[in-house]
Amino acid sequence: MTRQFFVGGNFKLNPTSREAKRELVNILNKATLNPQTEVVIAPPALYLIPVLELLRKDIKVAAQNSHTKNSGAFTGEISPVQLVDAGIPYVILGHSERRTLFGETSVIVAQKTRAALDAGLRVILCVGETLAEREAGSTQKVVEEQLRAVVTLLSPGDWSRIVIAYEPVWAIGTGKVATAAQAQEVHADTRKYLTSAVSPEVAESTRIIYGGSVTAANSKELATQPDVDGFLVGGASLKPEFVDIINATAV
Ligand SMILES: O=C(CO)COP(=O)(O)O
């Protein structure tokens, strides 16, 4: 089975003007992109609908977060059914910034994932260890614990709408990218975990992408790894080099 290469751009809380947002979209609209690669960009919530309207239709749009509930007294939240209603197909959940800065536990991330799938969204599910956890030798334990909470709330059929993003916290926004070997090791172990926790078919078909200081310069080597099925790009998704990352697998 071949897994379609997937490149996501997580704009985080950037840019800060409608004009700058339009420029980012224009770069992508003008670019020659590898048609074999699935491309998804995640602008801030306020820009989701304008980006959807401006952006070429072969690039998809993702929200950066969604709530566990679809409506009600939840000030400041965005609901999965609202995203679907707005024509947004994807949501990023469990990003380390949500976990560490906004107190999202693995259980909350799992509940959000369940709610997003129930509404009809696809989910880019982020997992990853801190530097201290890596140095303590507990990388795989941490990644599996984060995934286990989700596994318990999903049925095997749900996994066709999940992309796992392995994002080691120590590599996010630090310029310290995981080596191709480090990424491959965690991706392969994660696939092994899915084999036993869900099924061999789900393990084989689920895309596991890497995130953390991905650049045009390091993306090509990372992309050669058999279990690296794409990238989730932060800082570099705000620059023209994002196009080169999208095309990292082009020969
Ligand atoms: O968090 C990330 C993507 O979700 C990665 O961010 P950077 O590419 O800026 O390290």
C-alpha cells in the first residue's frame, strides 16, 4: 500500500493582517506543486473562510483547534459542526502548544478527536515528547500514552480520517530538527504500536508525518525515510520555501 504524501502548513497565530494572509495564499496559488502530495494549510480561525475562498481548490484548509461540543455556552470556542458547515475539512488537534500552554490533556485531545470525527472532519493528531522525556528514554512511552487515549475512543474505520503528526517538542520552533534516523525510529515504532493497538491494516495505511523545524533544506532527506509520510510545517510554512517542502518528494 502506498500512503499519499501529506504536507501541512500550521500558520499558528500568524500572520497579523489580512493583507499578509493574502500574500501567503498568493504564493501557493502561483506555485507549481507536486499533484501527488496532499497539501493542507491551517490559518488562524479568523482567516479560515477568506483563505478557503481565495485559495486554489487543490489545497485544503484546516482549523488549528476545535471544541468537544458542537454548540452551547462555551465562550471563545469553535465547534466541529461549525467547521464542517463552513466547508473546512480538517482540524489540527493535540498540538504541543495546546497541550502545554492551554492545558489540554490526552483525554481532552481524544474527546476533541472523537467529536471532530463525529461531525465529519479529518484530524491531524499531534503527538510528541519533550527533551527531558527523550533524554529519560521515554519517547515511545509518551507517544503511545498520547495515542492510547485516542485509540480507546476510535473504531478501526475512523483511522482513514486521521493523520498522525509526530512533533518532538524539542524540535518545534527551535531550529533543532530531528535527524532522519530519529524521525524514522519513532514513526516505525508508532506504526508497530498501531499494529497491535488497532490493526495491521490501519498501521499500514495511516499517514505518520513529522513536524519540528522542517525546512526546504532538511525536508528532502527526511522524506526519504520509509515511515515518514509527510510534514507538518510551522515557521517555514510562512515563507516561500514552503513550496519546496511540498515538493520534497519530487525527483
Ligand atoms: O509546530 C510545528 C507544526 O505544527 C512545527 O513548528 P516549526 O516548523 O516552526 O518548528
